[in-house]
Amino acid sequence: MYKIKNNPWISIGGSYPGALSAWYRYKYPHLTIGAIASSAVINAFAYYPQFDEQMYLSANKSGDYCWKAINDTSSRVEDILKSKDGANFKAQFTGADKLSDVEFLFFWSDAIVEKIQYGSRTQLCDNVKGKSADDLLKYFITIGKENSVTAYGSYYLKNDTYYTYY
């Protein structure tokens, strides 16, 4: 076993990457001198319907129109992806052509719920109130375009280049 002498490393992450940072430090103490695990999850879940329930409850604080707008528009996007227009729809988002439809839907839903999760629920819900289905879709597209698809698809996450520093 070797020790890092000249390049002490600290692993850093927040939320799920925070948990990974802590696990990395635990598993490879000889490679790091510490870990910062900001807001790290305690138990990682592959299936966590309570998150969706909380997003519903939070959106509903503004009125049932808000969660209905999110749900109806997301259902519409699912239908679009299944149609012949699916590729054209995804083409509006830089790099989304590299995502499977499931990966794209993960990106799509994350872009919306992050507004709720990180303090912009009122703004989001105010902006969807009274909008037509077409206007809702346009609005949610603008939200999606504020985000990058590169954290959502196996194409982007497959970089397995790693470096060994001695």
C-alpha cells in the first residue's frame, strides 16, 4: 500500500455525490486525507416514491393547478417522445439526442422539480397558472433549456478514464 505524500486529496460532494465522497474516503483512506459530504444522503434509494409525493405536496401548496400542470405536461412529453416527433422534440435541448427517452424524461422531470425543491415553487406555480397546454409546454421547455443534459445519460456518464497519481 502506498501513501499520498505530496498531493493530499479531499473528496467533495453534495447530496448523493456527498455520500459517494464519504464512501470513497471510507473505502480508500490511503488515497484521501478527508472528505466533505455536504447534505449527503444516509440511505441511498433506487426507488423513492416519497420524493414524488413531497414534490406533489409542495406544488399543491400553490393550488392543485400547479401539480396538474406539471403532471399533464410531463404526460404530454411522454406521448411526444413515443411519436414520430420525439427526436425533433429532444433536438431542442443541446445534446439530448444522445439520451434515451427514459434518460430524457429523468432530465425533464429533474429540471422541473428542482425549481420546487430549491426554493422557486411559488415562481414556478405562478408562471403556470391559467396557461394553455401549449403555453405550459413552451414554459417548461424554457426551464429545461436552463439545464444541461450531460448529467443524465449513459453516453455522457460513460467516461471511464481514470488517473493514478503516485
